[in-house]
Amino acid sequence: MNYNLAKKLKIAGLTNIRHWFNAPDNEMLPEPLLEELIEACGDKFCELSKGQKPIDHAWTAQGYPIETMYAHGDTPEEAVSNLYLKIKS
């Protein structure tokens, strides 16, 4: 989990998780497990799929409504984190 994504997750309200890390500025930021991210997305989460690089994104997290609710990432956690942020926006 990188600093910028962790910061966005905290601002978006992802705080009910078990793992945190101490950022360089001494701020505690979330480092959620994949299952915690999926749970945080709630009923909006649909599926997680692995793409074929370099053609596709590495990972895609799909939510509801399927036509417009999706996010990508280099890792499963990053894709679901980006989906969570999209759901919360």
C-alpha cells in the first residue's frame, strides 16, 4: 500500500481495519487486507479479475452498477482500494 492511496482511504473513512502503518510524517494510515477492502465496499462489490498485461490493466475490481462502477490497479488491493474510493465519491 503506498502512502498516497492509504491517505485517500483514511480521508474517505476507511478506519475499521486491523493493520495500520506509521507514515514518514508520523501519521497512522490504514494498510487494509484484501478481505477488509471487499467488506468495506459492501453490496457495491461485484468481482475482482486479473488482466493480461500489457494489453489490460493488471487487476480490475468491478462494482454495481456494472456499466460504470469499476477501478484498476497493479495489485488486487490497489484495484479494490480504488473501487472503494469511487464508491465513496
